[in-house]
Amino acid sequence: MERMLSLPATLPCDRERALLVGRAWVPAVDGAVLVAVRGDDLVDASSIAPTSSALMNLADPAAAIRAAARLPTVAPLAVVLANSAQDRRAAATPWLMAPCDLQAIKAAGVTFVSSMLERVIEEQARGDPARAKSVRRAIVAVIGDNLASVRPGSEEAARLKDALIAQKAWSQYLEVGIGPDAEIFTKAQPMSAVGTGAEIGIHPKSEWNNPEPEVVLAVGAHGRTVGATLGNDVNLRDFEGRSALLLGKAKDNNASCAIGPFIRLFDDAFTIDDVRGCDLAMRVEGPDGFVLDGASSISMISRDPLDLVAQAIGANHQYPDGLVLFLGTMFAPTKDRHGPGQGFTHVVGDVVTVSTSKLGALVNRVNTCDRIVPWTYGAGALMHTLARRGVL
């Protein structure tokens, strides 16, 4: 993992133009600090806003960061990145955390045709990976790939729904995939996400699970999208496949949500159009020598990213601390790992890298949730840190 946490591997390709903000655990203050990247250093941005949430709630976060002339240095960025690898952290050196704090952590599901079909397959297979291959063949034989051009909520989508119901091929996942209403759910609790270099968790009882590489939007309480970062929405396919009512258990476990490395703020050099056109790369490198490469292109998304934001926050639902929103993934790994027809599932020790050129790379190592350091630093602890530092 060490080589993956270097400056060239972690930062955007145009790092000199990027406004990057995040959070770091700083031992000197025994707590989390809002930070920004300045050249080769990580600087303390607490004088601009005490929290990531407060920064994203400003009218123009990018202008606020750019206008701050002198900010105290926390540490050289290369040192902090290297120390972010959880298995070899030096206690006296800062390390990166997830770049969000008090924001709600929300996710949009079933936003790509390929992952939508995999959700239907999970449902039909009832969480049994051995059945998935035959179910996949049967579903594709009925549906084909004709969903790719269907606009969710359109008259064409309604006609397709009627046709699929007649063929007994309708599913709750197809409802949110091509129906008028997107699936927006709570991925994890505020403050619970882990950052780059940390271990990510799979439930010890899960036998069929996978990473989900996604772009994550940063949205203020005002409803405006102000930046973007990367995320890994770790998913338990067997749990969710048994019942959609197990979504919370499939999604929200200790360290099952990774976000980072930084939030890149929108400005003239990086806009929502860059998000719309970006391609995500995913790589899984296993301790058994197994390697899986995949990709997820946001251009293939069924709903526009800002459309998803509008369905998450508005007159019907407010977030006073803002939110971060996972946009969903088209990456549904099916490469056999443990035998023909078994498909993909994680093993402990997998190293997962999610990357795209203008957001950098998010790297995490897989472990089971019960063996990862428990989450203890919540909102109350953050308030104590800020009060001690006198930045509230």
C-alpha cells in the first residue's frame, strides 16, 4: 500500500490547479483538524471554518480557501500520506481522515444499467452467489441491454415497466432504476467514514460482497454542490439479496464506508461537467495474487448528478450540516475468484484502489468489521476538540 500513498499516486493529475480540502488527525491537538493542500504541505484551515461541514456551507468555499493568505503548516503532505496507512501509523505523526465530518452520508442506488441488473440478479438469487450466473443469463434473455437508453420517469420507461410486469420480470430495483423516483438512502452515520489508507470493513458473516467505486458530491445546507471526492460503498451482496429490508445491514457497518483522499472544490479548473465526464478506475489486489480491474464511467449514469442532489435535498428534506452524496456505480464485479460460477467476493487483505485523474486515488485494505479498530470519534468528541482548540 505504501507506493499507492505517494504524492504522484494520490493527488489529481493537475494538482497545481486543484483546491483540495480534507481532514487530518493531528496528535498535537489530539483530534481532527480541517486541512487544505498548499504546494507540498498540508495546512490548517480552521481559521476559515472549524469543520468540513461549515466550510461546505459557505457561499463560496473555493473563494474562501483561495483568499486565505497564510495558514499554519500541519506537516509535509508526503509524510501525512505515508502515515495514513493504518497498519503502520506513527502515533506522533498526522494522518488523513475522511474529508467530511458532520455531513449526512447519503447514497444514490441503482443509477447505472449494469449495476441495476446485478441488483435484480441479487434479488432473484436470494443472496446465493452460486445461483447468480444462471439467474443472470435468464434476466438478460428477457431484458437484454435495452435499458441503457431509457430515461428514468419517461413515458418510454412506463411502457417498458408494463412490458416487464407482463413477462413477470419486474423488480423493486427496476422501479428505482427507470421509475421517476431515485433511490436515496443513508449509507453511514456522520463522522463514521474512513479515509485513504484506512482499513475498510466487510461483515464477518458475509460470503458474497464487493467494492463499489463512486464519485461523491459535497453539498452544502443551501443545496448547492460545491465539490467532489471519491468513495468506496462497500456492499454485502448476500445480505441485500436475501431481502431489501436488510439494506442497512448490508451497507452500514464498522468502516464499511471509505471517502477521500480530499474534497476537490469546484472552481474554474474543476466543475460539475468534469464529474459528468469522468471515468473511475477500480483495482483489487488480493493477498492470494488475485487481481481485478474494472471501470465505471459517470457518462453512463441514468440520472444527472445534480438531479440526484435535487432528489436528496430540497423543500421536502433539509440537511443543516450539509451532506455528501455517493452517485452510484456501474461497476459490478463478476469475475470468478473461488471457482466457476462463484463470481467475485472479497478476502481479508485485499487492497482496493479507486481513482480518476482529477480527483486522485482512494486506497484501502479490506478486513472484517469486528477486527477493525472500533469507531469512537463522533460528533461529541469533535466538539470537545474544537472547544479545546478555541476555534468554535
